[in-house]
Amino acid sequence: MKVSFTGMVELWSLTVFAELAVWEKRPELQRLCASGATIGDVEIDRALPGLSDTGRRNILRHLEQTRLVDAAGVLTSLGRACAKSGDAPAWELGVYNFLIATHPLFGHHVLDFERSGEDARPAFDGLASVPSWFVVEPDRIWTSAVQGGGRFSIQSLPAPRGEDPRCVAKSLAPAALRWELDPLSGNNTWRVEGTVGDTTFTSPPGTVATDRVAGVYARCERRWDERQQRVLMAYDGGAARGDDRFIRRLRHGRVDAGDLGSFDDVVADAVPVGPATAAQAREWALALTLARTGEADAYCSRAAWERHWTTTIAGTPLETTAGVPPDPAAVLAASGLTARGRWLLAAALDLGAP
């Protein structure tokens, strides 16, 4: 089962003084970071044999300056990332333009950055407090959504002592959000797509914690039963030939998903469905059995009618509640059989075929 949510996100340009790191390939630092959870003389000698005491101290100082280890030589989250990816941070301090998307689904997401040059000074007219939705996450590594962009981290937004950081925040035209969710497993992926000027971007995939998405499809489809993991409904004529996989494609339009935000369109594919009541189960089973009777294109005796019924409900959501087949003579009086289907059933009954 897959539910596709489509909506819009707010898009912002945030110009601010920041401490930032661009991640670049550093295999020699990866070798060091991968040598142990704590980096000391033994680990350095193992990774880079033949160094002097001064050389070891310089290596440790460099690792600490790049924030791959702390003052005790213990790997930081950035150091663990370096050990895994082979990239290390190159730190900068300056004025940057950040492209940021915001939506309740993910809070805020930094899509890209640009270094501000001399011509950017007019952008600092009207400085204001940094928006409350933008919180610096020093341990997070962002991947640019712009083709050819790299990875970067934002360490801090320096400001005079006792003052909050200041910035220029500009609202841009909204971008598109596409979120796909499997309500049965909680697996999900979202992306932000849009254009700013001549630049087109697509964010790397993000995910929402499974505990946050529990029950979200029930907000889209009120007939969804969490216990049975299916939509409970009356027969909708969705299997005219008598073969029903009890799977549907449902469109829900605009949906308010609570703290996950609003979406303009929601489409659910491969949705399990079944009857809500025993009466609906019998109605569903009767419609499918009648369709099977017409498709068989053969006289339908009472025995054949019962076989069609049993085959129809076996292994389906109808099996436990549809009950025994109705009397075919009563069915003839009220059914929606085609003329040929009615004749195939009635002829066998008139002839008394077993």
C-alpha cells in the first residue's frame, strides 16, 4: 500500500552571519577517525606510523580544530561521520544566503547555501531576529538540493554577547512537497522540489519518524480500520467479472493531517478493502457470484451456484461473514443478472438440475 501526499511548502531566503563547514574528501582523516572511538598516540601510530611526538600533537590539535574529536580525543558525531564517509569539514566564517523550506512535516530543511559577496550589502537593510523556526543543528550534515552542490554543516550564528543573531528573511514563492507513506509499515519518504530564479532543486529524500505517522491515513479515510488494516465499505462494483483482489485506488483530495500539516491532494494505491458488516459482505459476495455465473457461460445448477459462492468468498475478507449462499430461486427474483446470466441460472433451476 502506498499513499502519496502532495502539498506546498513555504520557501525562505535567510541572509545571516554564520559559522559553516563545507564537507570535502579527506581520506587521510578518515583513516585516523576509523582507527578507534578515541584517538591517541596508539591510534595515530597505527594509522600514520613514524610520526614524532610533535607530529602526533599536531595531528590531535588538527582533529580537535576540525571538531572531529573533543578535547579528550573522543570522536564527535562529525568524527564518526568522517570515519564512515571519508568527508571532513572545512570551517568558514562569513555571511551566507540559506535557502530553507518549512512545513509541519519536517520543521525546517536547509536546501542550499551561497556565500554573500560585496554586492550583497543592500540585502542587510532591515535586519531582524532569526525566525523561531530556524534552529541551528551543529551535528547535522545537510546535502544541497541543487545539482552539483555538496554537503555542509552550520555550527552557529555568532552575535554580540548578550544579543540574539540578526538576519534578513525573505519569503519566496512556495515549492512542492511530495511525501509517500506505507501506512502498514510506517516506511515513508519525502522530497521538496521547486525553482528559484534559474535554479531548479530537488531535495535528497527525508523521512518522518514512524511514531509520528501512526494513524495518519485514518485522517484521510474515515473508513480505515486500524485493527483490520483495511478500508471497510460496501461493494462498489469494482470487479464486474467476478474476480476481486479487494484492492482499490482511492483519491481523497485536500487533507488536514494534524501536526503533519495540510496537503492539497492525497492518493492511495493498493488499498486493502472489505465489508464493514455481514450485510455488506453478503451483498458483495452475491454481486461477485452473479458475475461469475455470467462469465462461466454455462447452465448454473444449484451445486454450481454453491461452488461459485464458496470459491468467491474463500480466502477473502468476505469469508467469515458472508455466510451460506442464498437460494438461487430467490436471487432470480431480485438480482441484477444480465439477460443471459439470468437465463443460464433459471434454465438449470427449471430443469431441476442438481
